[in-house]
Amino acid sequence: MLLASCGGAPAVSSPATAAAAAADGFEPLGIGADYPSYRKLTPTRFKSRVHGNRWVDVYVNEIGADAYLDGGDIPVGTTVVKASWEDADGKPSDFAGPTYVMRKEAPGYAPEHDDWYYAIHWARPTPEQAQLLGGPIYWQGASPRVAYCYDCHDSYDRSLGGLVPSSVLWR
């Protein structure tokens, strides 16, 4: 089974990795690809149990960063990206894990999931994960493979999760 929870297994953690993925013939990350220009909301990476025990940084675009932080209603167009890194003996490694993306869509997009779009992008999974997944992945939108994203996020306030490391959240 996939070791990634709440997001599964895709990622591109930099524009350079995205370019390399495109050169390999794998579709680059679409929504959220510009996340390095977003506001980084985490001062340091934290280990996220629900994202495969990977180390993550949280980025939110300017449309919704203040609402995300203040607990307000999340405006349509807000994009949240968790860039992840594989674990190396209890510390973040240099190996990029999946990129997890959420975007708040207009009412009616997915009302049963508070109108959030989800995507998981991993252009260069570890050899072990590539074998399990069948290679790189890009699960998005209506794909049934993003079900574990909303299965987890639906239980959070505003469907967001939060900045509290998931390893200490009560579920």
C-alpha cells in the first residue's frame, strides 16, 4: 500500500524539478506550480504523519493566506501547497516527496467536500514508491485517487488541516 496518506504520492518541489519532469514527458504540476512565490506559512519543515511521514512546508497564495492564518472564511481561488521531502533518519532529506495541492473552488464544484480541488503530483518518486505506484503520478480533481485527501481534510475546520504538525493532532 502507498505510504503517503492524506495526499498519497506526487511532488515536484521546485521549478527545476518541474522542468525536468516535463523533459521526461511527464505532465508538470499545473495548479499550484507557482507556489515558491506564495507566502510560506511554516518557519521550518515539520513531519506530517498524514502525508506519509514526510517533512513538509506549507505555502498559501495571497488570495487566502490571511484567512488561512486568521481562521476566516477561505476565499475562492485560495491555493494551499504542501511541498514535501522524504525522511532521512528523523530529518528532512534532499529527496523531494509529493507535492500536495488544494484550491478552493466556486460553490458547486464539490459541495460534499466544501468545494476543494485536490491534487498530488510526484514526478520522481523513490524507486520503492515508483514500483508501488507504477511510476510518477499526477492525481487531481475528480480522480478517485484523491479520495484519501478529502477523507482526511473533510474532518478539519474549513477542510484545511492546519499548521499544527499532524503528528500531534487529535483525530
